[in-house]
Amino acid sequence: MTFFTMFINPFSDPTSMIGRRPSQFWLIDIYGVSSILGTAALTMGVILFALRRWKLPVGSITLILTVNSLLMFWLNERGQSEYRLLLLVAPIIGLLADAMLYFLKPSPERPLMFRAFSFIIPFAYYLLFLGLLNQVGAEIYNQGLWWKIHMWLGVPILAGVVGVFLSYLTVPPALPISDL
């Protein structure tokens, strides 16, 4: 799914959020926010569907995230080897997700753990992504993210909210019993 939407994947153009602030910065803000939220929705939709349908083995989410990010990076690298540090995001968050699978056991039978998992994974993924992107930008341009803290901390929170909303679609709350 991310192959067909690679133009909105944050790995497609990480340079849009670092360096000098462009004159039409609001267009880049829209691109940055939509790329993160769209990719979070696609990725968490697949993971939550798989969690609802099967009992995932430990390591499966690390594999999904890592292979996906490697392919997106490979397709869009364009010779920008200085962004390889961003490839650490997927395996680190994948290990976190697999640890949460093992210890919290999120499932439709445990909706609170399912919703916590749904928030924490996209939140941590994009917080780490933006943190490393800030580091890479500081090394390349002597200036990291040009987003203010409201943006680079707010967008991962919104990605987590997208995950929670998807968890309600995947595992809806029980309907109240009617008196009919």
C-alpha cells in the first residue's frame, strides 16, 4: 500500500522539513503533516487488522516496519546517503511494538491494551523520526527542523490519535443492550 502512496511517505522527501524555512512554508507544513498522518493511518491500519485477525508472532511488526521503510528509502534515496540514520527508526519502533505485543498482549479481548498499543506505536515512530531528522538536518545544514515545537511534537501526538481512531474501527466498543 505504501508503494502506491510513496509520494506522501515521510521518507520520500525528508529535506522538506529541515534547513532554511521556505517562503511558502504553509505548503510544506501541509505536506509534512499529511505525509505523517497518511502513512500512520496506512501502517497502523494494516497492523491493527492483522492483530485483530491473527495472533502475530514476536518479530512480525519489526519485519513489517523495517522492510517497508527500507523499500521506501531505497525507492526515494536519490543519492542522499546522509539520511541513512533515519533507517534506525523502523527497527527500533518495531522492537518496541513487538515488546508490547509480548508483554501487554493487545487484542480485541483486551481493548484497553489494544488502544494503548494503537497510540504508542505511531506516536513513538514519528517522534523518533522527527528527532533523528532534526539531528540529520543539524549535521547537513547546521539547522535542524524549522518546525516549531508545536508542530514537531503535535504531529506525533496526532499520529497516535489516528492510531486510536483506527483501533475503534477495528475493535468497536460493545453496543448497549436495548430494552426492547
